[in-house]
Amino acid sequence: MKKTNAIVSLLILSLLLVSFSYTNSAEHDFMLTRHDKDDAKFLKLAEKFEKYICHLNLPDCEGTIIADQWAISAAHCVEAIANKFNNGRKHFVIINDVEIEVDKVIMYKEWDNPPEDISSLNDIALLHLKTKPVDAMQAKLYVDEDEVDKLIYMVGKGDKGNGLIGVNGNDGKQRGSTNRIETATGNWLTWTFDHPNTQTKYLTEYEGISGPGDSGGPAFILKNDTVYLAGVSSWQDTKDGDEGLYGVVENYTRVSQYIKWIHDEMAGNSTTSEAMLRVTPKPDAIDYRPKVIYVDPSTLKQYVSEYEVQGVVIKFYTQENGTKLYFSVPEQPPYELIPTGEHEFHLKQSLEYKIEFKNPENGVFKELIVTQPDGTYKAVLK
């Protein structure tokens, strides 16, 4: 799948020289756009759809709000939430910058043991929210089967780049792009990332495709100023090339083929219960979110320094009059840290990533411990 491990959008992975992105599958978080248009246009395009978006907070993957307490995404994304539930943990998505608890996810059981043939998958899932999001918009479901040739709008916050260079990092900004549906076959909608010089009726003014981290995100169709959800971002065929280049073919789950299932599940009267995997948090599930504490700017100064891990230099510095701590590595955007304990910080973009300053000597910390889902790593003072 194009986006299951889209943790690449986090700088931590760059620090450790590890990439969890997939080529014909994988996740991150940005739009890949045509190279001959101003990036500001794609940023502006995304603003129109922001209130429809449910950020899955994994840190990768997106979803779309479709009812008062329901969002929809890709099953390969929601599987990570189900695993958290099974491990006794709660999960919170982000809508309009507010964290909302998820109290049920529903996906096809094939995600316990997915088949080798990607095209046979049902890469779609529902999330039930414990409370109704405030000031959110709900996309209607596209029920017609006339999707071919329709203009679609994609929105994502994953890795950015363009068709000439491919994936080119992550700046945390949400972008939108467009494309035109070429095929609607079975459970899939497909379209191609066309070069601006291509003489094809499918080329659009703000041509693009989803990027690593955009898994589960929407493909919207506008009809009479109403926003309809037509597809859910699933996987890409890179044609044996690099991800994000012109010629890549997108595959989005075709929402029109799941209308009855969606309505039945939301109403609680599904007749296909044997084929579904429904997971809820355990009664004693724990909220693992760290509590943010206040640290005086004069104290934050002691963390300003440089560390090295596997030849990569990590630079820590303060901004906003010394009230916030950031870090960065070469050719990556800055990442904000939030204080959660004594000499302990979490990455604001994903609270599952922790940084601890260790071994103080004459007011300087000699070591840095990075804890992330795949393990713990140590960096040393440069």
C-alpha cells in the first residue's frame, strides 16, 4: 500500500537515516504537484476543504468527515488504530486542531492477513468518534457510477514535491491538487500524474497526486457547490520508477461501491458482520498522551546545542523569544518539541516520539535519547 508506514514525514526518521515509505505502497503526508505552477496555488486550494479533513494522528494518514460522529479512511491506516485498541491504548484524531477520541473502527477482516493481490483488497474503513467535532463540515458520499472523466480534488499534509524531482521532504503544510478520473473499475478509481506537456484531456490546471503520508485522504468531486467524497487514497503504481514522478498511477478506493456497507455500518444494522473487523478500546484502555508542562525560557536555553547520530547533525534551538524549542537536520524543516517532563520532550507532530536529554556535565547534556515506535536511539553531543 502506498502509505502504511508514512512516518517518513517525521524528521526523526531522517535523523536515523531510516525510511518507512513504500514505493508501490506506503504513506506519508503531502501532495506531489506539477512543477510549473506556484506552490501558493496548491496551498490555497487546500483551504477550501480543511474543515472536511480528519487527521488520523498516526502521524500519517488522513480521513474525511462524513457524518456527525463518523469519518472514513483507508483500512491499511485504520489497522494501526485497531492495534492500539488491542494493546490497551486509546486513540485520538485531530479535527480543526482539536483532539477527539475514537471509540470504534470498522474494516474488512482481510486486513488481518491481506492477500498478495492488492487489487482484490477492500481498502476502506470507518471510524466512530466519541464526540461530534465542532465547526466541521461533512462530505456527502458520491453514489453515482459515472466517475470517469470527473475532476477530483485531493487534499493532504504529507510529503511534498513535484513531478520532475519526486518526493522532496515535508514542511507540515496542507496542500490540494487536482486530477481527472481515467477509470472506474470494480472497487478502484485511477488517474495518472500527467506531465504539463502531455497532450491528454486528463491534464488539469493544478495537476497532482497524493504523497507519502496522504493515505486514507479524500478525492472530492464538486457538484453544484456540494462536496462529495468519491475516493479514498490507497496505493500507487510507480511503473518501476520513483515515487512522485510524472507517469505514476493513483489507485483510490471507489466509494460508490461501498455505499450500502457504509450506511448499514453507521446505522448499526449491517448484514455482513462476518466479513467485518470491528474493534473498540478495552474498558481499561489507557490514554498515553503525555501531559504538557511549562518550562521557563531561561531553562529552555540549556537544551540549545548540536548532537550527532550516524553522521547526521541534529540542531536544537529556541524561537519566539525563547519560549519554544525546535530541532532540525540538514535539508529538513524545523520540528517543534513540547515539554512533558524533566529534560523530556515529545515531538509536537506525533506524541509517540520522545526526546530525553541525558548526562548533564557543567550545564551541558552529553547525550540525547530518541524513543520512537521502532526502538530507542542515542545521539552524542557534537
